Amino acid sequence: MRRHAEWMSIADERILEFLREHAPRQPKQIADGLREAGLEYNDKYVGQRCIQLAEYGLLRNLGNGIYTITEAGGQYLDGELAAYTLEPVDD
């Protein structure tokens, strides 16, 4: 069972799931992929969520706005990590 945090949105799990299958990607590519799956999130919103997920260590910004899922992100998806225990990380 996935244990989310108060700072998370519903879109966050979809973004993490998408990047697990298709990383690395830019927010626009993520939003396009989610739209193809029938989920309507705009590019800017996905970008904001990627920044937040990276701040808590679930994603990593590889540079130039390209994100990939981290080991912690995979552990969260697998129900092995409670997101509410995470603190913001410094890169």
C-alpha cells in the first residue's frame, strides 16, 4: 500500500509511474504521455509537480528540465517507503 504525504497531489503517483516506465523525460513529454493515457494534466502543472517530487527525493533533475525517478521514488511506488517520512533534500 502506498503511503502518501500531505504535500503530494493525485498527479504525483501518475508522474512517478510514467517515469518508471519511460524515464528520463521533460515535463511536457510526461504531460503528453499522461494525456495519451486519458489523464488531463497541463505541462506547467506537471513541471511544478516534478520540482516538488525532486525536492523530496522521489525524482532527480538531470539538467535542462529532464527528470528521472530515483530509487526512493521506486520504493514509494512499491509501497516500501512512506512519503510522509521524507524531508526536502539539498542537491
